[in-house]
Amino acid sequence: MAEKVLMKGNEAIAEAAIKAGCRHYFGYPITPQTEIAAYMAKRMPKIGGTFLQAESEVSAINMVYGVAGAGFRVMTSSSSPGVSLKQEGISYIAGADLPALIVNVQRGGPGLGGIQPSQSDYFQATKGGGHGDYHLIVLAPASVQEMADLTIKAFDLADKYRMPTMLLADGTMGQMMEPVELPDTPPAEVEKPWAVRGTEGKRTHNIINSLYLDPELLEKTNFERFERYAEIEEKEAMSESFMMEDAEYCVVAFGIAARVAKNAVVAARKQGLKVGLIRPITLWPFPKKVLAEAADQVKGFLSVELSMGQMIEDIKLATACQKPVELCCRTGGMIPSPEQVLESIEKLAKENQ
Amino acid sequence: MTTQLLIAGFGGQGVLFAGKFIAYKGLMEEKEVSWLPSYGPEMRGGTANCSIILSDEPVGSPIVSNPDVLIAMNLPSLDKYEDATVSGGSIFIDSTLIGRKVERTDVKAFYIPATKMANDAGIPTLANMIMMGKMIKETGMVRFDDVVDTLKKVVSAKRANLLELNIKALEAGYNYNE
């Protein structure tokens, strides 16, 4: 590993993508993720890569579709309103079974909303977003180091399962600086016999397509895709458990909300409250098993989110509503304070003794 | 041991740069570090602030709402964050730009005419580093050694001529006695 440097989360994503072998970036500027595009604009020309600022987000995602079809590592990044614009293209990429990385550094919504951090695109990221039956693998970093590590992981998973992946961050994670260590290891070499790169007259041509006019064939394709999704749900769910060993109450939070929640958990422990934290790292697949196990152990859950309550539904599903699940949230670009989370923990404990 | 630092002032005063210097110094002293800027539709002359946390343990929330150490580079910043500073904390004030005193009696207050000192020394853009020098002296948040190595990390190679001026500013603040 190289020496630790201070980097903004956005820059760490960009540098990690380059380390992962991504040489093609297409984007359109929007706060609070513009540093990714700026970094790529500076670096890509020097390493024989492509940086292209498209005329719109719709163009950018379709350029990603093209490069993904050619079998090269490719990415785009944006923030909430821009990611909404990309949804049609993301659905096509999923429908054509192509690997690509989409980064969403979320800001408050709906509409143009604001530019301050938010997690209110959880539903969009984890439940499809575009039309049709599909999923993205969604990774939620909670530190600048994870912004880098999960970017590399996202490329690897995308190639492994031939599907688009999303890094779901927020304005705070994008703008903050922390020490980060980037790996020196070369990117994974992946064979892509399906890619359209010219046949050289040696084989029949590959076709990249998401159009299936025969419903039986489309159904079969969707069934096959969902077999892959089932394997991903089985194998790839990731989460961090903090102080859960003897916990009687469980806080669930991801990304920046988990950072705030961790402070509150430590403060609650000092008061003698047995509280732990489960931090989903993959939002799809959601770490259902870990939560189901926690449901046998704890008296109640608290979902801490920068939205009006979206992940809370997945917690209820994963735990089959066996225990109460309460919500502690801020929205519109506001971030809960550790004190607010602590108050919610105290209330949960009082009401579920 | 965790120290939460909030540096606040106008855009253009080098608030973010000063924070980055402290964060890098912390990193080089092998502390856990976070640096978070306010961001928004801000411009030169608007408000700017940044949260820096140095700790022996992994940093939880990177947002500093109750600073142990507040650097106020203008009056709106002092008005906004004086009450938020923790009891027993320290407030450093650029007394060239802030006419009033700290009203709290449960915090330590330091008054440094940093903007005037910077102007007099011919380094008008480095009042921020004068403030850092004094802050380091009084709080020991980081050590006052190897600052050149740290500055090399935060001053771009193209502006290497500014290294010495930054050191001059840091020393002026460090050696300033009210």
C-alpha cells in the first residue's frame, strides 16, 4: 500500500476508479460531486483515458452504455437530480447485462432540491429507479477510505455479475477529507467474450441489446437475471456490526448517518444503555440475515436516515416486523446531531423495556 | 483524546487552507483525522467554515457543532459559534476584524490582531496562518515541529515560494503575546 494522503471523498472515488482500470469517464457537472469530473478531466488525458463532459446526463449515461458494451471499465457520476435523468440509460444497461459504475453523491430533493447532503435516493437506488425488473448492486461508503475501496469493489462486482453497480454517497462524504490509502495492486483482469470489439473475422458477432419483442424470451432473460440476483443476495451482502454483542437495542444507519449514529451509540453506552449499531455497507443486497439475527436479540430498532424514512422499510421486511422499528431522521440537506439520535435511542429504550 | 476544531470566517481568508494544514499535521502525527468544509453557493466575501477533528480513535461524525477550539476570523462567525463552543474550550479571535470581546466566562479567549500583523509583515493573505500559530501554541492540538514537511503537502509545488511566508506567519502567531 502507498502512503496515506488526505483526499476529498470525491477525489478518492476518481483516483480509485483509475486504479481499478477505469479509463473512460462521462459526466455532467453538478454540486456536490463535481470534483470527480474535475479530477478525471485532469488525469484521464495523461493516462490515455477518456474524459468527456457530455451535453447532458442522458448523453453521459448512454456513452457509458456504449463503452460498457465494448467491455471496458467505465463510469459516470452525478448527484440526485442528475441521477434521475440517467435512469432510462441505467435500465437499458441493466437490461443489456453490462457492467458499469454509476456514482450518486446525493443532495436534498425532490426536484432540484438543494445542494446539501441527503440519503433520500435510497428507494431510487435500491428498488430499481428506472423501469422494468432489475437491480443495481448498491454500495454505501461511510469514510473516504471506503469511497476508494468500494469504488474498486463496485467495478469488480459489476464485472463478476455483468451488471451496473452504484456507489451511493452523499454531499458530506464527497466533500470531506480523510486519510486514504490507495492500493498499488493492478486491477483484476476479466475476460469479456461477450463484448463488441470487432470479430476480426474469427467468430460470429456479439449483440448488445435490451429489446426482446418475444415475451417468452424476455421472461426467460429476466428469470435468468434474477437467478444471478439470488446468488448476489446470498453471497455479497456486507455490513459492519458495532457494539452489537450484548445489545438490547439496535441502531441501523448507513453512510454519514452511521458516523453520527456511532457517536450516539458510544454516548448511550456511557449512560448504561446496551445499544449497538448495524451499518449496511451494501444497500442492495440488503444485509437481511444480520438484521434477522439481531431481531432475535434486541428489543427494538432505530433507523437513522437523511430522508423521511426509506431504509426503515427494508429493516421491517428483513426483521419481519418482529420488533418495533422507529425512525430518527432529518431531510432536505439537514443532518441529525448525535444528541438527536441519542434522544431517539433513549425514547426507544424507554418505550420497549 | 479528541479535539474538535472549527475555523470560521469570510471566503477568501484561507479558512479551508488553514484547516487542511492542521488536518495534515494531525495525519503526520499519526492521529485519526477528518476535515469537512461548509459548501454551498459561497463566494469570496461570503461565510466559510470548516470542521477538523483530530483523535486517537476513529472519528465518528465529522461535523463539529460544538467546538473545543473555535477560530473566529470575523464577527458573524463569533456571533454564530460563541455559544456553541464547549465549556472550558478556547476561542481565538482576529481582533483586527472583531471589535467585541467574548461574553462567555467559561471559555479561554485569545485576541490576536492577525489581519493587522499580516498586513504589516507584507503577507496580507496569511492572517489565517498567524491564527494557527497562536492556536497551536495555546492548545497543543498539534506539535509545532516539522511544519515545513506539512506545508509541502498543502502548498502546491507551483507555489513553493509561499512556503517560507507561511512559516513566517505561523511563527509570528506562535510567538505573539497579548
